[in-house]
Amino acid sequence: MSFSIKQSGLASCMNATNCGLPKRSPLTICRSSFSPSLNLENSPKRTNLSVSKPLHVSSIESIGKEKRPAFLCKAYEADKSQPIEAAGVEVKTEAAKRVKIGIYFATWWALNVVFNIYNKKVLNAYPYPWLTSTLSLACGSLMMLISWATRIAETPKTDFEFWKTLFPVAVAHTIGHVAATVSMSKVAVSFTHIIKSGEPAFSVLVSRFLLGETFPPSVYLSLVPIIGGCALAAVTELNFNMIGFMGAMISNLAFVFRNIFSKKGMKGKSVSGMNYYACLSLLSLLILTPFAVAVEGPQMWAAGWQKALSEIGPQFVWWVAAQSIFYHLYNQVSYMSLDEISPLTFSIGNTMKRISVIVSSIIIFHTPVQPVNALGAAIAVLGTFLYSQAKA
């Protein structure tokens, strides 16, 4: 009988029967109390192996072709408490990561709700969505420039190739941002977000017919409740406005292209989510500003500003500042969360964000909602969730 013994840890003892050895030999591997010495009987000479830690029998193998079967019984010794400590550290790390992701989500949703509330207040009193969109990007850009100058945030290392690949992303982001703001200036916040929950349908259609991508049947089936729910909500909307509806639809399409360009252009780039969105805001601001001046213009802005101040008072200035600050913050947190979670988790989080915005805006602005309209919204949001599951 030969034994190959490695170091290990076991609190109880085993005999030869547990190793599958024949019962005719009274060979004892260890004592019941597992003393420090191991006695091997039926050997030409007595061997004492002194071990400071208990032994595990890890495997038994048959060796040789002798008349009497011989077995190789392997054992190993545990490295004290290291596996337990390693497991404990891993559990703590995983728990800390979950807490971090939970904080990201809660912050993302809260900031988005606050932004939508103040944005709608500003647009009700000051119906100039092009300027409002420009101020949102300008505020975020200024915040990040100050952060880089004061070294609060690490300055991104970029080159011409980076900005070249970012340009189509910025164009799509600018169009989507302005279109969504135009939509919210014409219709209720809840209606805009119900229509925007149909973005997955645009994503699948663009990917299928322009990029040639294919999807499993479950993905196509998940589009049925999305399209049906959005259609039902649109038909039953009490304050329906075509400009508002088309703005939300254009925003969906633009953000789909933004995501496509972003995936294609940013492969291999080592820019953090926070800095990536900051660079995106800067470039979008440069693109949007001349168009905002051409469409609305300083004269309209000045007249509208005086009217809003006379009707609302000084707090209107706070509304404008708040909607600009919170727009950048919620987008920044959403991009930061992408560094920590999978696209599926992000998609589910985005679905839950829409629910929180829709519900909170209905409550705060006392938006009249018919049961059929609420049903359409619920079906559309449910379809978005099913889509994220099917896409996974």
C-alpha cells in the first residue's frame, strides 16, 4: 500500500473503509481524535508522520496489476483559514458592489425625476426648448471644465481620433436631446416618457434593416406590447399634440443611432463614463448653439425671459439653473453606472426610471389620466422590460 500525502484540513477522522479499501485489512489511517501522529500498520517498518494540521482524503486510485489490489490514497492539508478568509473577502466585495450599484440607481432615478419636474416648470413658463436644451449642455460642460481645472476629476486623455469618432455620437445626442425637450414643451411629461419607452422597437428595426442584425423570435414578440401600449396611450391621450408626439419619436430614433455610433466608435477607448459624457456634452454644445440661435434667437429669448420673470418671480432663475444642473448630473451618473453594470442591468434600470418619472410627474402636475391611457402606459413599460429580458 502506498500513500501520497499533501497538506490539508479536516476535523474528523477516516478509516480505510471510507477509502474503499477491503475490510480484510485493519489498516487505520487516523485515530478518532486525529492525533498528531499517523500510524501505518502491516508495513515492514513502522512509519510516523507528524502533521500539525488535519488531513483530507481527496482521492483513491488503483495502481499496479498485482494479484492483490493496491490503492493510491491521496490526502491534502488545508492552508489554515485562508480559504475562509478569501471567501469572506469575496462576499464582502460582492456586497459592497451591490450597494454601490444600488446607490447609482437610486441617485440616477432621483436626479432624473427632479430634472423632469424642473424642466417642465421652465418650459411651461418659458416655451423655448432650443435655448433650454442649450443651457443644459452649457451648464454640464462648465461644471466638467471646472472639475478638470481644479483636478477634482481626472482630465481625459484624448486625441483627434477620439473626437472624430465622437462627432456622430454627439450629432445624434444633440438631435435626441432637443427633440425630447420640444416634446415636453408641447405635451405632458408622462406622455413623452410613455412614447420614449418605445425606443427598443426603433433599436430592433434599425439594427435589422440598416445593420443586418438578426434577433431571436422572443425579441420580435416583445415589441408587440411596446408598440401596442404606446399606440393605446397616444390614442387615449387627453392633451395629444402632434409636435409633442413626433418630438418623442424623433428622440427615440436619434438615441438609437447615438448608441450604435457609440458602440462602433468607442471600442478600445480608455475614457471613463463620466469623462466620456463630459466630452459628449462639450461637442454637442458646439453643434447645438448655432442652430438654437437660428431657430429661436436672442430677441425671442429676451422677451420670453422678461415675461417669465414678471409672472413667476426670481424663483424662475432657480428653475432654469436646477433643470440645467440636474440634467447633467443624471446623465453623468447613468454613464458612470455603465462602468459597473451589464447592458441588461442598465436596460432594466432605465425601464424602472421611466416608471418613476411617469408616476411622479402625474402626481406633481396633476395630469389627468384615463384608465385606458394608464393601461397603455403599463403595457408599453412591461413590453420594454420583456424586451430587455429577451435581448439577454
